[in-house]
Amino acid sequence: NIEVDLAGTIFAFILYIEMLFRPLRQIADKFNTLQMGMVAANRVFKILDTDSRIQDDGTYEKKPVSGDISFRKVHFGYLEEEEVLHGISFEVKAGETVAIVGATGAGKSTIINLLNRFYEINSGSICVDGVDIREYRLASLRKNIAIVLQDVFLFADTIANNITLKDDSVTTETIEEAAMRIGVHEFITTLPGGYQYNVKERGTMLSSGQRQLIAFLRAYVTNPSILILDEATSSVDTYTEQLIQKATDKITEGRTSIIIAHRLATVKKADKIIVMDAGEIVEIGTHKELLKTDGYYSKLYEAQFLAEEENVA
């Protein structure tokens, strides 16, 4: 009996040890999960506690603006010790189409960010219609500017709602009329449900070219005074590229347009070309004028645009 009791005690002891360590291991696992959650929460709280650097102290309002833009000795850096723009100056007259070209990291997209006051400049001034953009109310300034970015964001909603952004003042008739003008109505009507077609999260039901056409239409219906295009047609098929080019020609008509240019057709048609390199403007002129100078633009043209033209031919 003693042997039986001893064997039972040993067996029970082994079982109890297992029952003891299992919850201890679970507690350790939960502690690791808790630690990861605390690290993630700290990041979230840092973002929530970050104060916007953009102060909306301006009082000036104007709708619509004429579209005159001037950069005067603008210095800017995302980090204080690393300046991105080194005193750039240029003028854009109302109704002009200006192309900005240059290598990656030259500062082209930074100009767009500064014009919309997404960041504050370190020194210099940026004026719209002769008024410093810091004197405008932010809402008033940005209502006059429409942007079509290279990476188009669409909500998990219908095409119509993605165009109007739930603005009740924009009717279905207005959308369809605008779509016909820039040549995208036919493409939309081929989709199941037409303007009521749900594009799903980030527009996954559409191709990259189709998403950009929707973005063009979204910008066009707002009737902006200043249009900014980060043109991106390198990854689309020929037919969609033709639609985008037609939409570009129509949407830039009669309004100030700044285009970060990647395609030869847009560069040639621009009233003025601004050539940037390492945060500085190295050349300004028309396509023909810049080719005659045998400078940075002509080398860029030979290396990129001329090869592109030969491939098309």
C-alpha cells in the first residue's frame, strides 16, 4: 500500500507541476504581448500629442484667385540641419502651364508641399496673387488649389462619392458633364453600375491608370484656380495614357498649372520649364530655348526624353 501511495503521489506531483507551469507560461506570453502593445501605444500617443506646426493665423480670403504664383528666395528643410531648397525664386503667371523637371530628390515635390502650406518655409516668401500665403486662411488657400498625385487614394465607396467627397453641392449631372468634357465618361459607363460602382478599399477594383482618371475628374469638378499634377503615366497602357493626356490637356486649360513632368508630351507643351537639381533651379525657359543652351535640360532630354521619343517612334 505504501508503494501504491508513493507511486500515486509521484504521478499526482507530475500532473500538478504541469498544471502549475502552463499558466506561468501563459502569463509570460501575455507579458510579451503587453510589452509590444505598450511600445505601439507610445508611438500612437506621440502622434496624438504632436502639435501642428502650421498656424492658421491668416485672415485673407479670396475665391477664386487669379493664379499668379511667386517664390522669392525660398529656403526650406524638413530637418533644421538639412536644407532641401536653397533660395529658389521663380514666377508663374495666371493661366500658365509650368513643368518642373529634374532628378529624384531635386526638390520638385517639396515645392508642391510648400505651396499648399503643408510645411512652413525657413525663410523667403511664397505669394499667390501678390499676397503671402501665410496671410491666407488655410481653408481659403487650399480651396483654390487642386492636386492630382502620383499615388491616388480612393475610398471604399462609389465612384460618384469618390469624386464629390460627399459634397452635396456637386450633383450627378455636374459629374457626368465634367466627365464628358475631359473624356472619361465612356470609361466609367463601361463599369458595372457606372458612377455607382464600388471601387473597394484604395480603389483595388480599378487599374492604376483608371484610378488616376478618377482623380483627374475629382480635381476638375472643384474648378480650381491652381492645378498641381504629379503626372505618372509610365506604368499604364497606351490607351489609358491617351485618355490621361487628353484629360491633362482639358483640365489645365485656362488655369494656372504646375506639373511635375515625367513625359515628353507634357514638357513640350508647357509655357515654361523649371529645371531643378539638388534643391536649386539651374535653368528656366521653354523647351526650344533650353535645348539651345546645351545645359542640364538638354542632357536630361537626351538621356531620358529622346530615348522615350525613339521608343514611341
